[in-house]
Amino acid sequence: MASSWHSLVSQKIFLARTLLGQLDENESVPVREALAQGSIELALRARKLVLVMIARMYQEKQARPDSLRALSELLGDEIPETAELNQLAGAANSWWNHLEQLEQHQGNPPTAKKTVSDENVIAVSADPGPDRSKPALEQTLNAIKHFTDTLEERHSWW
């Protein structure tokens, strides 16, 4: 049963990559933004499906955990998958953390930019948000794919 979930995760990753592949081919700003946001949404969906895939691997046939915390509550922190995901969640440059940042950024309105005048010229670092570049998104998608392929391989003989 986990294999069908692996296929679904792989499909979302493939579709996200397909959208990313069209970024370079389009010069329209709204279309490029739609492609980037669509790719991110598919990657976020794949991440949630990874949690369901793991639950199914452990015979939780009805469970649909929607967060790492929910998965940990369901299966515990002792299994390798929750331990790995918790480690990824704590690592600043991990694919899990990158998706967390993207979800936070994409799920909130843009922050208001301060106007600059002669009276308030103070050097302030603006938060540009998470890296939404094509290479960064491709790297994250590749990492999710590698993670899920490893899980599928690890559990396929069961």
C-alpha cells in the first residue's frame, strides 16, 4: 500500500519539476510567478503526502497526519523516519526546513516595505524571504525525491 503513496508523492514532484522547467521559457511576470507558486504548492503537497506514506508503511491505514508533530504522536519518535524528519526539521539548510520557510512565506501576505526618506535613512536589512530560485526549488524537489525513494526501498521488502 505504501507503494501507491510513493507513486503519488513522485507524481507531485514530477509535476512540480514540470512547472519549474517552464520558468525559463516564459517572460511574463505573472506567468512566472504562477509557475513558481504552483511548483511550491505541489512540493508542499508532496511533503504532506510523505507523512501519510510513512503512516501507511507502519500499517496506519486510516491515518492522515498533516504535520511532523502529528506523525510523531501517531508513531512515536523512535522509528527511523520520524527521527530523520525531526533531524531535517532542525537543520537550517534541509529540504524540510526550506519547505517550511516557503509555506510560511507563501501563506502570508507580503510584508510592507518601509519608505526611505532623508529623516529615516538607517541601514536596515530587509528579509527577502526564502530562496524561491529555480535551482533552490530543484534542489529541494530532488531531496524529497531521494528521501521518498530511500523510504520506499527500505520498506519495499516488507
